[in-house]
Amino acid sequence: MEEEYYYEEERTYDNYNGSYAQDVEGWSDQDIDDVFDGDPDAYWNID
């Protein structure tokens, strides 16, 4: 049986350093780009 390898992009915490979403909530740059379209202030719109 062949083993499967999953490549996960390395998470960085540089681009949005100083934002609440990153500093307090721990969202990575990649998460903020993907989920909030690059706007860490959009974190406040989560219900």
C-alpha cells in the first residue's frame, strides 16, 4: 500500500502582526488571507 504525504504550507505570522485576529486570536497570515480576504479587521464580522 502506498503512503500518502500531505504538504501543508508553513504558517507565518508576519504580515498582520499587531492585529487582534493574529496577536490575540492566533490566526496565521495564511488564515487571514484565505478567510478574511487579507483584511484582519474583518475578524469582527464573525457571528
